[in-house]
Amino acid sequence: MRSLTAFFWSAAFFLCVTACSSCGQQQDVAFDPLEQRRGRDSTEQLQIERQRNILKKERERMAAYCSEQGWQTRSTGTGLRYELFSSGSHSTAKSGQRVRVYWTHSLLDGTSLNGTKGDTIQWRIDEEQAPLIGLHELAKLLCAGDSARFVMPAHLAYGVAGKSGKVPLRSVIAGRVKMLQILP
């Protein structure tokens, strides 16, 4: 009985102290959607700035790689860098045409991504899936018989996520491609 009385007195004391300590501390907080939006905007701006810095570093790595290799590349608006070796033909592949190309590619550190022999692939430009998004853009720069070496940013290659177990996150790739045929 004694312990039960002590428990009740302890509980009553605790409730009284808690109630007294919170007196006068309540403040009316009005919901301000503009303040909430400003917080969200600043977070979005930070994320945008981080992405810009990541892309800037990626472009710098690509330029350094091309310079180290002694390549004289051009750059497209999407960031694809390429050096074209022309066959003399003047009819480049166009959207909707089926193309057959031979290609090899690797990470910038030299790790091969399609073996030492490369691959011959065929697809319809802008209509069928090519192994890499950037191959659609690259194919439109080539005539039958042309070849090129390229450095492709992550968003045109395997994306930001890479390829599970094979291609790390945000991987820039380099390679060679030869346009074997442009089919109707």
C-alpha cells in the first residue's frame, strides 16, 4: 500500500512540474506558405548548384582525357565529344534509318565494357533502343565507312546510376565506332 501511495504522489508531482514548466511558453505559430516555399526553393537551388558542379567536373575530366590521348575532338550541345575520320561520303545517317555499326567502349581508366573484340550492332536511329542513348546522336554524325572515337558523358552512356556490377555510378565512357552500313 505504501509503494502505491508513493507512486501516485510521484506521478502527481511529475505532472505538476511538467504543467508548470510549460506555462507561458506556448506561442502561436501561423502557417506561412511563402516561408515554406522559400525553404524549398533554397533546397532546390542547392541541389541544382551541386548538379552543375558535378557536370562541370565531368566536362573537365572528359577534356583532360581527350588532351592526354592527343585527340582533336569536337563537342555537341549534349556534351558528346568525338573525333571523326571521314570516308569521303557525304550522306550521313538520319533519324528513322537502320544502321549497322562496329563499336568498342571502355571506362576512362581503360576497363573494357564489351570485350577486346568489340560488337557489331544494328538498330533504327531514334526509333529502336541502341545500347547507349549517345549512339543515336553519334550515328547521325557518320556516313557509311566513317569511323570516330568518342568520349560520352554519363547521361548519354549508362546514366547516372551506371550498370549494376559492371559500370560505376556517373561513368564517362570512351570508345570507337565505325559505320558499316546505313540501311533504308
